[in-house]
Amino acid sequence: MKIGELATLTHTPVETIRYYEREGLLPEAARTGGNYRIYNEAQAARLSFIRHCRSLDMTLDEISTLLRFKDAPTRNCSDVNALLDAHIGHVAARIRELRQLEKQLKNLREQCHEAQDAAHCGILNELTDLASRPGHAHAGHVHGTHARTTTRKAAPAAQKPGR
């Protein structure tokens, strides 16, 4: 199947498929005489595996490690267990960060109970006050919490930085 068919089958953007090839997660596709990429069922299954791991918020490095184990099925999987345990730890840390963020946002929301002029908005005033405090304006953002809402061109989904 051609790359467009693989993209449709796996619900993966074409550029993401090419990116996975460049990163070595997906083996380089065979080429037709016209230089079109041709994929087989094994590559489609591998891409589906990669996409499922990404849906679990695994990094490309984590996925690469898992693929090495899939490619060597007689290896002991204790490192796979350790990888997943570490990933669970990352997820738990993000959940804690998100809970703290939720508390901060709820506290902020309490600053304004009614619609009024923006000049008197408790939320905007509190944000301005907090931003002026040393060390507070650049607190860490919890990544992966919401989709981008601007119209800027986003990088392919595969290009998430590692932890």
C-alpha cells in the first residue's frame, strides 16, 4: 500500500509516517519504480503499535525501546516492566501537577464573581499581581493538558520532546 493508504488505515498524518521513518521507529519503506513508498501489513501493524504507545503519552525514546523488545521476542522483558513503571511515575507526577494547577485556577476564579469592566476584573488583577512577583511568573506549565487553540502550524504529533 502507498503512504496515503497507510495514513488512512492507521489514522496517521503522512508527515508523521515520514517522521517515524526518519527517526528509525518505522523501517524505511520499499520504493516503486516511480519512487513511491510501498508499505506492507507488518509495517502497518508496527505503525499502529507506535500510535497506540503515543496515545499512552509515551515518548519516542520509550517507544523505540519497546520496539527493540518486540523485534527480539526471546529477550527477557524486565526492562519493559521497568520502562512502564517509570512511565507510570511520570504520569502520576503530571496528575499531581494537574491537581495543583486545578487548585490554582479555582482560587483564581474566586477572584471575580460577576461580569464587570475588565479594568476591575479580579482575575486579571490577580494575574497581574502574581506575574509581578519574583519567581512566580515563569512557573512550569503542565504539558500535554490541552490541545493548541491558535492557528499556528503545529509540528507533527510525533515530535514530542522526551522527558
